[in-house]
Amino acid sequence: MPELPEVETVRKGLEKLVVGKTIEEVTILWPRIIESPETDIFAQQLIGQKIEKMERRGKFLIFKLTNYDMISHLRMEGKYETHDPEEERTKHTHVIFTFTDGTELRYLDVRKFGRMVLVAKDQGEKYKGILALGPEPIPASFKLSEFHTGLKRHHKAIKPLLLDQRLVTGLGNIYVDEALWEAKIHPEQPADTLKPKEVERLYHAIIDVLGRAVEAGGTTIRSYLNALGEAGTFQISLNVYGQTEKPCPRCATPIKKIKVAQRGTHFCPKCQTLKARN
């Protein structure tokens, strides 16, 4: 699933490829991709709209248009590609934006889980899925004191808490595993039992891991490509995710894989011990 670094990389690619272009026609081949308004209205309202800017909030892309915000959630395997009209469409092409210059932006999605919604201009931040998000994982908005307070409110395991996007947004399965390894915290450690030094380590690890992943263009595990058709390179820097039975880079203990909240989870059993605390 594309996580924050992958979505940010897609945003940067789309910024280069489609900002400044005007939509002439919208072809919707799989209507369920469109959350609202109704499919015909969605397509009609986009005609004549210029893409003025590309923004991102958490894992959501926001196309800033002349009169609207178009919100796009890639979910599991959604991606955007630019094409010339004569290029063959694949069976996984579900929405096509044709521009006045003759080029096309195509939305592809193998699993068809992605969604798009059109809202009034500058109202994207008020979309229900975005309103529920925590702060972006950068020091300007993600504050250590607030993070510590938020963790103290929950006794649930730290990994699923980080995955739910409310304390900080953008973390998915890959980067939670990596941040917890960097902070030396077991993925099943109850959040409210973390000591202040552990919270501080985790806070800095989240910022560091996501920041480095953005610089690397994300992580390509299966099918992820950015809008320029390029694979991410952060997979060569992964310390635990996908490294089952390989030596921990820190202590050489074999990395283990378990299930936490139904998600495959990688950790070092020596560096990341589950601590019993009152």
C-alpha cells in the first residue's frame, strides 16, 4: 500500500506532469472509483478545470483545480500515469483525464480500491477522511509533547496505534516496523507504558524514517511506481521489513516476523524486547 513517502513522490511527479493543464474530458470506466458526486456530474464538473496545484495530506492527494478540490486516495495499488491518446489502455485503467493539449492522465488500480471525490474549492482539508488525520510527521506540526500525551491515553499495542493515523499521519506497515526498530521498541508494547526516553526516540525515528523514505522516492516492494514511472529506492535501506531471518543490522540477531493486529510485523527479538511494566 502506498504510504506517505510514496504518495508524496506521486504528488511531486504529478506537479511536474499535469500542473497548468486544463481538463477537456473525463472518461470513467469503473464508476465505483468515484465516491461523490454522481459519476456523470463528476465528469461534467471537471470539464474546463485547470490543475493549479498538487497538494498532499497524509496519504491523500489533493488536485487543486480552478473551482474545485479533487481528492484522490490510492488505497492499495492505485497509481497515475501520463499517456498519449493513441497508447493502448490496460485492463486496469479506470479513469482517464484528457487535457486540451491532447495528453491523458490515467488512473490505474489493480484492486479497484482507490477513491476520488470532488468538493468545493479549498474545502479538501474538511473532507471526512482528512479531518480525522493527525499531524504531518514534520517538527513544525508534529510535537513531541502532544505525541507523548496521546500515547499515554492508550493501552493498546504501539504498532496498531501508529497505523490508525490519529497521533501522526502517513505511517503504514513498512514504516511503522522501521521506526519501531530504530527506536528499539517492541511492536506489541502497550503505548501507555513507554518511558519518556522511548517516546522521544520513537518521535525522532518516525520523522527520520519517513524523511529518508521521501528523499529515496518511497519503497518499491511489488508494483509501486511514481507518476514518472520510476520505482522507489528506499527498499535497499530497510532494516527489518521483509528481512525475516536475516541478521539485525544492529546486533546480528535474526529478524523475526509475527502478526500484530492482523498485519505482518518484522522486529529484532533482541533489540526490541516486550517489557512488562506496571
